[in-house]
Amino acid sequence: MLPSPPQMLRLLEANRWATPVLALLSREQGSRFAVIARAFDLSHNSLTRCLVHLKECGWVIPNPGHGHPLRPEYLLSEAGRPVGALCERIEAARARLKLATGALPRWSLPLVAGLGPDWARFGEIQAQLAPVTPRALSTTLKAVIDEALVHRRLEDRYPPLPLYALTAKGQELARALTG
């Protein structure tokens, strides 16, 4: 059973390399450890942690027929195939928008997927992304504003009220996240 879209994005963001690795496995229909490590210039430990995380999510399985040097070591599971397709869309959108894989913090994808073109308050965003902490949300908002994915508007009243909404660039990434 697939997790809900917000939960899936949180699981993808739990490991920095999960999205690009799943996209590669989906695109190549499986791969070997060394090929994945070379593709992203990952250390052995980083890739091992990523693959363990993806196995725990139920999205990646070791190839039961592995043994031949040309067969992939890792494949997407049945549950991992739709997630892999989503990751391919996310990576394509990141490339179009010129966003590096590690450029955005952990809560970025759930934030962009949950935020719309309508203005929202910090507390509303935090409630939607629970259990995000105020510090993590603040850091994430700063990063997505710096990448021009989100606008911040300060409403002139006492006390001033900051409001947030997606930019056109952010809306393009959100479309990739929702399919």
C-alpha cells in the first residue's frame, strides 16, 4: 500500500539522496551499487544509508537473480515503481528549474506540495506540515524564498503579518510533485 502523498514526500526527504537514487533506478530499471555511487559521487556509507532507508520504505529490493556482472543489484519493488516515476518527474523539474539535489532542506518538497498560489500564514503552514518544528519551517521557508520558489509578503498591520505563496517556479515544481 502506498503512503499518502504528504507522507511519501516526507519519506523521500528523510534521506537527501532518496529522490535521485529512486529516479535512476526507475529510469534504468535497476542498477548496481558502484554505478549509483559514481552517478552521484556518493561515498560508500552515504549510499548504503540511502539504500537501507529505501529498503525500509519498501521501495527498493535486492535483485533475487543477481550474480551475473551485468545484472542490476537493486530493483524497484512493486510499491517502489510509482514512487520511482514520481522521483523521475521531480528530478526532471529540478533540472528544468536549475535546482541542485542538495540545494533545498528536508521539508522543502512537502512545503511546496502543500502551499498553493494563495497566501498562507506561518501557523497554517506549520499545522499542515506537522510535526515540523518552527525552526525547521523557518529555515525551509528561507531556503525556498532564496531559490525563488516562494514569495513572502509582509502585511502592514500591528503586529506585521508575514504571508507566503508559491511563485510560478514553485508552482511548476508543485505540479511535478502532484503528478
